[in-house]
Amino acid sequence: MSVTDEAQDAEDALFVLTAVLLTPAQFPSVLGDDYPEACSVLGLEPYAEGYGLVLGQDGDGARWTVVTDDVSLVACAIAAWDCGMEYDLSPDERSVVAALPGWPLAVAVAAPGIPAPHDPEPDPELGGVDRPPLCPPDSENWGPAQRRLGADEIALQWAMWREQVDEEVEFTEPGQQANAEDQPKAEDRPKAGDEPKAEDEPKAPEKPESGDEPEQGDGPEPGQPSHPAVRRVLEEARAYVDKPPPPGRIRSAFASGEARTLRADGPGWSMVARTDDIAFILVDDEPGEVLPVGRGPELPGLLRALDELAVRPS
């Protein structure tokens, strides 16, 4: 697959390796918590119609990200490739918005017959003031990008992650006060980036014996999640209902049956949920931790309200 700019010499052809969409409903979450933030990373205006990002190498092997406003063309190419079909992705030069050095995402393949992928040299015609090459985030250190990638993984492998938790883990039974010792320890919870294992399944809190009084303390109200990070995230997510966030902060995608897969992000947190099931939360403050949230009395209504605000793929 290759796309050649007819206004350039043959050696300036771009050998296409992959492509992704950058729209309010579907964008590489590694770039930001919402669509405007993702566009800002690339120096683009957050137009409602969105863009397509074409990642490839030039004849010298240099990495380039070509931005096109022909979203339909890129969407067709991605759909064809997902089905194992060939598709010649050749955006018209008039649709090209920008050609950015580097790749914002990790690409595991390279074009054959040309030098190995590398960042292009600064353009002397720009006086050396052109932007530094794009690069994928550091995968070794936990941070916002890794947190969002972890949420992506859970959304893609929902069934596998769902098998690992009991929906009552984070919500206590009515009238029972939650205690910290009732919650699964950090080492017992599955972590983002790790394949969940059956033996990692956290156990639900034990019910008190008849006649025992639940311990009192600084815990949440009965029926509410006990983990402080979970409470904070749910409060901020509820605030979206009253004050809708920027486009892309809440996204809704198809799931099995009549359910939807809901994705919400905010400052320092990401949430993945099924509208007919539970939710998972990841936060910057707890590296690699995946916090399950049971249905409880309030989560179903919150998910319905967020789904009504969410942008959806066209």
C-alpha cells in the first residue's frame, strides 16, 4: 500500500503502514482525554468533522504522519484492512491538512526495501524551527497515556476482565458500612497491561454475623463505594450530566445485545463500563490498578445519563 503525492518526486512517496481516525467519537485516546486535547497535541483545530491520520515512511525511511480531512476515505481503508482486504489509501493532495514528522503511535511494522524507520532531519528551509517529531508515550512509566491505554485494553477485552471481579466488590450491601479491610488488596486486583488470571479474582466482603454491629468510621454512606478514588471519579462523572464536558470525554460504542460500551475520561481518571453491567476505573494516582465498580443503586442511572451525552461513531 502506498500513497504518492503527485506534486512531489518519486523519492518523496509515502509508503503507508497504517491509519487511524481522529474524530470526536473515535480518536487515539493515548493523545488526550478528549477530542480537542488530542487535536492540540498534533497542532490541529478540533473541527467537528474530524481527520484521518495516515502513518507511513518516505523513500528514505523517515517516519511521517499525514493528516487528511477525507475522513470517509480513511474509514473505508481501515474497514477493508480489518476484513483482510487490500485497499490503496491514496488521499488527494487537496485533502492533506498537514504532514507531521514522526508517529504519535507505536507501529510494529516497516515498509520493505527502504531504510529502517527513523525520524526525519529538520527542514533547513524552515530554519530549524519546525516542530519536534511525534513519538509514542513512554510505556515504562505510568501516567495519563498509560492509564487511557489500559482503559482501551479493558474495553477491547471486556469479557476477560469481567470474569475476574464480583460486582459487589465496590458497593456494600444496603445498611452495611464499608470497611477498608473488606476491600481486595492491591496485589489481588488485576492490573492494566496484565492479562487477567482466574486466581486474581478478588473476593466479595464477608457478611457480618447475625447480631454483630458493623464498625463505624469515616467510610462512605451505606450502599456507596468505599474506595476514595472511586467516589471521586463517580462524583466528577455525575458533574458531566449537569455540565457537559468537551467532545470525546464521553464516548459510546456498540456492545452485545442492546447494551453500549461506555468510555468516560477526566482529569486523572478513565472509566470503562457496559450500560447493562458494571464499570472499571483507572486513575493516575494508583499505577496499574483497575478498580471495579458494582452496579449498586446509582451506577445504572449514571451510565444511562452519560450514554445520552456521549458521542457515537456515525
